[in-house]
Amino acid sequence: MNPIVQNQKEMFKSNIYVKFIPTGITQQEVEEKFGEAGAILSVKLKDYETNYNGEKFTSYQIGYVLYEDVKCAQKCI
């Protein structure tokens, strides 16, 4: 396996996917709450959009929380 690909896979083992985050929650609030489990490298939020009859609706957010190590990420699962 390519060393770069292997390094990427190792790094993102501590990345967790979070679904159904209410739309009013900020990135800072997510970071504070999930930070209770350990050191966070990054938090990314994205609106989950659905399409009904040509109109887009955002019902919740999805997020990715990247922890410094896998042990911290496992505390959240």
C-alpha cells in the first residue's frame, strides 16, 4: 500500500460521523460537547438537505469530529 494512503487511513481512524445535529447547534457547541471525550483536531458541520418538489429543506446537520487519537473517539461511540 502507498505510504501516503496508509498514513491517511491511520489518521482518520479517529474521525467520527455524527448525524441528526439540530440546525441551531453551532460548530463551537459541538466542539465543546465532544471535547469532553478528549482533544479534538477539527469539527466540520454540514446541513443535510432534502429535496421535495424541487425545493430544498434542511432538517438537521451532519458533522465530522476528528479526535487526536482513536481512544478519545471510542469514548463517543
